[in-house]
Amino acid sequence: MEKGKRHIRRDVLKSLDEVLWHRLETVWQKARDGILEAQKSPLGHQQGLSHVIAVEENLSALIRDEWKGTKLTALDLFLLSASACLHDAGKAGDLPGDHGHVSMWEVRKRAPDFGLDTGEAEAVGWLVSAHNDKRWMLCPMVPFR
């Protein structure tokens, strides 16, 4: 499979839906201003902005370019990028255990703080909850739209 070359936020979403792209830029800015620099690994090193950008770049490479905007809609790409940005929202401080689950609750509880509406926060919450515990089967199978 050929790697995706077009970045899901900068290249694709901006051309598909400029309003949704502006909203996503707000999500990223709010995260930059609020939580990203507080995130630490279990070993205590900073994870922040460079880590979430790397996650988003990996998603961009994993998704075939011809699927971006076809099999995956502008909203799907918005949710994936927002999930990359917020996937470690529950990793600030010394929280033991499942930070994916804590991140889910942080995103849902603080949706307006991150620039998300309730439905978007629900979808992003489920995606981030499963990122470190591999419990994908617990994610709802009903589309969030």
C-alpha cells in the first residue's frame, strides 16, 4: 500500500471544507494554549505538541490519498485530526492507569474548552479512549453523524 502524501488537516480538510478546517485549527490552538505542554510520559519527559503532530502525520501517511474526501469525509478527517490532537488530554500530571480513558472523559467534559460540540466530543472521546488500551470493540458501531 502506498503511503498517503497529503496531510489530512493542512492539505485535504482545508480544500474540502474551509469552515470545518477553521474550526479544527481552533481545536489545535486551544490545545496548544491549554493542555499540550502539560502532557508528560510515564518517564516524565515532555510529550506535547511535537508528539501530537507526529500522530497526525502518521494518520496522514496511513490513509491513502484517494480515500481522503471520498471514503473518509471532511467530518471524518476533522474527527481523526482532533483525536490526534487530544489523544493525551488525560496525561497531564500523575494520573495512574488508563490515560486513554481519562482523556475520553476530559474531552467530553471540556468539549467547549477544546472547541468541540457535544457530538464531536463524543466521537473524539471514543477514539482517544481506545488508543492505548486496544479496546476498539467497545467503540460504538453506530456512526456519529
